[in-house]
Amino acid sequence: MLAIVACLYERRVELAYEGKRFWDVQRWMLYSDEALPGINGGTVSKLGLTPINGTQRTGYYLQYKNVATKTDPLSSARAAISVDPDSANFSSQIDALATFYTDNFVFTNLLTPMDNVNNVAAQIKFNPNYYIMGLQTSILTQNNWLQANGWMERRNRWNLQLSRIDLMSKQ
């Protein structure tokens, strides 16, 4: 189970800035813990995770600890830092870089929430019916081997009902 959680974390980091995170979360059904018909328990509880629904996106920015000036006060300190993964003292170089950031910067919360409505943080709400997406009719009709059991009949019945409602509203 720990390996799956580690994989999901890696995917979260890796796909976040590639525009694929939304689809990955949807594929893994991580928004809520509601079970699909015929299945006991949702994906989230089976993986031991917390559902994304009800949470909010957060963000921070790095803020310089001292008063900023027109000149770069860190130019000499920054020039002294070099990180080379092939170096024999790579570990101490990483430690020096971490010390540089710890000494000069602090994580600061955003002034306004990332997703907000009237400056109030908006909670994530993904409905379970969003997990299911139908295929376009043009895709269904291109493949003779694809059997969409009753899809076209249901769609035609729905269109007929909609046209009846439309006719009734015009009377």
C-alpha cells in the first residue's frame, strides 16, 4: 500500500505543471470516497488517503527576510554557492544551499486565497457523476465493433422527451 501512495505522490508532483493532474486525479477517483454501484468502499479509503473534496488549494511565496534595496544584497553570497551532483562534496554543497535559503528567505502565505469568491477561499467540490463521461456519437458510429448497449436508443428517447417538454412550454 505504501508503494501505491508513494507512486500517487510522485504523479502529483510530476503531473502538476503539465496540465495532466486533473485527469489523473479523476482517473484515480480521488475527489470523494463515494463508492460506485456494486463496489464496497471508494478508492480514497482503500488507498488510505484523504478525499480532495472539501479542501482548498494553497500557495506560498518566498519572501526576502530583510529590507529589499535597489542593489542585490545577496549577489556575493549567491556567487559563493555552487552545487555539482558529480562533486565529491555534493552533500555539503546542498547543506550550504539550504542554509542560504533558510538564512535569507521565509515562506509566506498568499495575501488572498488562490481560488476565492469575494476574498473567501473556495472549497473543492467535484460531484461523483463528473467521473462518467460519455463518448461522442461521431466516435461511437466510427467503429462497427463497438457495442454501446442501448446508448443510441436512450439518447433518442431523451431527445424525444426534450422535444415534448419544449412543445408543452410553447403552448
